Amino acid sequence: MPDSVDASEQMIEGWTKQLQQTAARYQAMAERMQGQTVTERSKDGSVEVTVDAKGLLKNLVLADSAAGKKMADVSAEVMRLVQRAQARIPELLQQAAAETVGGDETTETLVADAQRTFPAPPAEEQAESASDRVRRFLPEDAEETGAPAPPPARPAGPPPPPPPPQQQRRRRSSSDDDDDFGGSILS
């Protein structure tokens, strides 16, 4: 009977040692990922973004050449580059895992989760600028161009009642000013 107890203790010690080694390898992978960053730059070099391994924006650099662009285009470029940088995180995680932990079911799950969290960006659209896409759908832009704004969608059913007539607001004259702060508003 003592032999089976000794064998059980050795087996438990072996499992404990194996778990500690695995934990140390995963800790090394986590530490390695902690310091990783990804930087993406626009084709013309006017925008550069850096994200960390968690996908958080750590640095944004706008070159002087970005000053001449529409802000909607610059902001769209920033977001596109952030998404492109984030999409590279699963690749970094896979590389760090291969070098520290090796390939196992847990690392495959971690990489798959990272791929769901940071999917590949959609294909780039070259046809129109971001500001043109945004501006095309704003109702106030239709007023600027003289084109009528599209009517808002309304649910099926009886027609809505006509809007109440708008009252003209009276402009305040200088004699209407209340200088006693706290006096009656009725005069």
C-alpha cells in the first residue's frame, strides 16, 4: 500500500510541476505581449497611429501635410489606420505564443478570440473621399446645395396631424433688460 501512496504523491508532484511550468510560459507570453505595439502609416505619410497589444491608441502623429485636408478625411484615415493596426494584433499574439508556449488548444482559443476582437479591416474604397460619403447623407447639406432634403420615413397608418403654426418670437429691446437680478419677471 505505501507504494501506491508514493506513486500518487509523485504523480501529483509531476502535475504540479507541469502546471507551474505552463503557467510560467503563459506569463512569459503575457509579458512579451505587454510591450508590443503596432504602428501603421498612411500612404502619403500624413497620418501615423500606434496601438498597443490591447488595441488601445497609444500615439497619433499628424504631419503638417494633413492640415490641407478635410478633417472628415483625416479622421476617417485615423480610424482606418487604427483598425488596420488592431488587425495585426492576432498575428503578434500567435507569434508570441509560438515562441513561448507553443501551439496548444488554449493558444488557438486566445488567437481566435483576438481575431474576433480585432477583425481584418474592410477593403479600401478609392472611389470617393470620406467627407463626401458623410456629407452626402446630411440633411443640412441638401439645403446648402439647394437640393430638397429627402422626406423622413414615417410608419404606415393615418396621416399625422398638421404641425401647429409657428409663433414669431419678439426680439428683446434694450429696455427689456432686467438690471435688478431677482426682481419680478412680470412688469
